Amino acid sequence: MSIFEAIILGAVQGLTEFLPVSSSGHLVLLQNIFRISDSVLLFDTMVHVGTLFAVFVVLWQDIWHILRRPFQPLTFYLILATIPAVVVALIFKEQIEKAFSSASFLGFAFLITSALLTISEFLSRHSGRLKTQETMNWLDAFTIGILQAVAIIPGVSRSGSTLSGALSCKLDRDFGARFSFLLSIPAILGALILQIKDITSGQAPESIPLPLIAAGTVTAALIGFFAVKLMLRIVRESSLLGFALYTAVLGALVLLDQYVTHLFF
């Protein structure tokens, strides 16, 4: 991996972790395009640390509110929405790792993301009274959690899935977006714990130099900061259909390459 590739991968992670287009899918795609054969587990872990830092900076008021009053409904909803992904990750750990390494389902996964975004926008635009933080219920949280569990598949966007769940449950768009990004904190932390466990156990030797890892991490943090702020504004004021179109086209191109041209897969 070169310094250019490290910065590009960090930028893509920072941007796509919060835009509803799948960070894992884009990283797998770029690793195939760049023909990166190095062990990237530590690099992947650290760029996720960068995006986690971005969430803390942008949503510090929401996080501080939860820390000051931990025993509140919002805390319960975040925990409840996290459980399905934890269960799926623990039960299907080997299958998930194989999916990441093979990328065989990548094109279909991008299309799933596109379908989720399209359906949720339709449901949101044709909804009645929107729910706020005060009127949200446990079923809303669990539904969002189920969709986040689906996003463990590489190419299915975590933020896209949770945003789709929030909009489909008729949550207020601003609160739904903030809930989605707050939910990314335990999701990213959980992934980090699993990756760190593999690294410390010696199962994943790392061949990428530390300066390249640092470059990718800093880039992910900086780009992630602006991506969170941008996405909050887009959800409040605009539509997710542009992202649905993008992932649909990208999914079709990946499938075309996987089954016809074989340029990168």
C-alpha cells in the first residue's frame, strides 16, 4: 500500500461511514481496484477510530446529555437497537469474514442498500404525524436494530439501513439522523473490539507501515467530521434518493464486472 492509497482509503472510509452508500463495500471495492494484498486489519481498525472521533466531535452535545442522564429512554433504545447486530456478528462471524474476503455478494448488497433507501423515502414522504425522541417506542428502536444487523453484509450501508429504519418508522428526520449516528458508536466500538482481539491474538499479521496507518486515520477523522455534518443537513432538508440511484448504478457495475468483464473481480 502506498501513501496515496492510504489517504484515499481513509478519505473513503470517513465519507462513506456516514453517507448511506456503505463504507465496507467501498473499502472492499477499492482494495480490489488497487490490488492491495497486504494485511489491512490494523489499518481498517484505525480508520474506524478516525470516524468514531468524528462522531464524538459533531454529536458531543447528544453524547454529553446521555452521559449526564444515562437512565433515560434514549439510552435503552440505543442498547436495544444494538442487540440484533451483536447477535448476528457473534453467530455468523466466520461467514461474515468470508463475505468480506470474497466480495461475491457485493453487487447485490449495493442494490439492497438502494432498495432500502428508496422504500424508506417513499414511506417517509407519505407518513402522517412524525415521531420525536419523546414519542419514539421500543418497536421503532428494534426495527432500526434489525436493519443495522442486515448491514453487516459488506455493501449494505449501516447508516443507510439505520436511516431507512428511522424514516420507515416515521421518526422526525433530524432526530432519526442523530439516532442513526449515535447508534454508530456502539457499532464501531464493537467492530473495533473484535478486530483488536484478532490483532492481539496474532491471527492477523500487519504489513502496512505505521506512517501509512496514521495518514489513513487522520484523513478518515477529518473527512468523517464534514461527512456527519453534511449528512445531518441532507437528511433534514433533502432526500436520500440520490444515494439510492448511486448505489443502484454502482451495484449494477459491480455485477457487470463480476459476471462479464472481470476487470477487478
